[in-house]
Amino acid sequence: MARIDLHLHTRFSDGSLTPAEVVDLAHQAGVTAVAITDHDILDGIPHALNAATPLDIEVIPGVELSSRFHERELHVLGYFVDWQDSTFRDHLAQQRRSRHVRNPQTIERLNALGLELSVEEVKAKAGSDSIGRPHVAQVLVEKGYVQDTREAFDRYLKEGAPAYVPRTLADTRDVIAWIRNAGGVPVLAHPTWTRCQGEPLHRLCACLKEAGLLGLEVFYSSHNRRQTSRFLELAKRLDLLVTGGSDFHGAANPDIQVGRGKGNLKVPAALLDPLRQAAR
């Protein structure tokens, strides 16, 4: 059975590889279609399209947007978006500016803790102007303050840690509308990150569906068999499209492979046509 991977990051956000390198890994893994879903930026898509042409791999234009819904941070994936739509690109630029405001504040807090690093060093780690905490974490690793990026987040950067700075985020309902207006299909990413399950998760997804949500990321690298089954049932109950992907980032999380996740991920290619049909 052919496999696809609809959740991939490149150097244009917080991944470690170029779009061409990610597409090549997909080809090696036997993946027939990929979605480049960098955070708040679309600039990697044309590079992936060029790399995929000789390999006969379909590239779905995508993006991942952070948002806030009643004090809860949610990530929304957008598929088949018009990546050249100027209004949509303006919204994404707005999202990136919120990172630019937070980054110096984060670095100031790290400096106050005795960790020497600068905004310029963090910018140098990024492949675009989508600069965030993963790039700060990379500098902390490089300077020997932590062993890996996971420790950087646990000790300094995650919510509740001493260098954490909240980020101004758009309302989830607005983000869904941006994606729909750009011709795309909005999908709730990694539902385990919502920190709710059972009936509360059902109510959350039902509310978001009323706002225009069309899908749920059911297949995901960290989902176990039981979770995948529950999310499939939830998508069925709410008549939401089913999607899936590895959330590949490269060096930041070497346990995750393109198309295979932690080794047992297999996103069926049959999920792609309903997703395509939902896009206008």
C-alpha cells in the first residue's frame, strides 16, 4: 500500500534540511505524496515542487499555524492552500512578527540566567525569517549549555520554564478562515497536544467544525494504536476528513523519519483524494 506524509518541516522554519533534501528522503521511503507544512511560511514550497518533479512525487502546498482558542494553544494545518495568495501571505507575515517580538525577550531572560547568546546568533540558525524557540535551542546546544534541544525546552524554553515568554497568537477561528479563504483545507494538528480527550475533545472539535474546520490529524508519529483508533472514531462521528503525517524536523528529533515516523507510521495514500476534493 502506497504511503504519504502530510506533515513535514524544512529549514524554512524549524527543520534542519532543505525542501529538496526532505523530498529526497520521501522518495527513498517510498512516499508518493508529501505536504511541506513549515510554521507560518510558504517559501519552501516552490523548492519542494522543483525537487519533486523528476522523482514523480506530488507536493501538496501546506502550512502549520499556531493559534489560541480559549487560552489553549492549538496548531492548525492548511492543505492545498494557494501559496501565492497575497492576503494569506500577509497573515503569515503577521504570525512571524509575533515571533520576532518574543525572541529578544527570550534571549534577555536567558542572558539574565547567565547564558550568553545573541539575537544575531539565533537568526544565523534560521533558514528564513520564521525564527523561533527551536533556533534558540540550537544555539544553546551549540554552546554546550544543554545536551540537546529537548533539554533546552525542558530547562529553559517550554511554558513554565524560566526563559519562556508567551507569544501573541491569532484566534483559531481566524486561522481557519484564513486557510479557507486561501482555498485550503484546515485540519487540527496532533490532537493529543490539545491536552483534552474523550468528550471534551469531541466538544472542542465540534466547535471548531462550526468555525470551518474540515479535518483531524489522526495518523501521527507519537500516536499509539489506541489513540489512532479513538481519533478515527472521532473524525467519523463529526464527519471530519482524516489526515496524517510524521511531523518530521530532521536533526531536532532524529527519532522521526520521513514517511515512517518512529518506524510504524503508515499514512494511507487513499486519504489524499478526499482532501483534494475538499479544497476549492
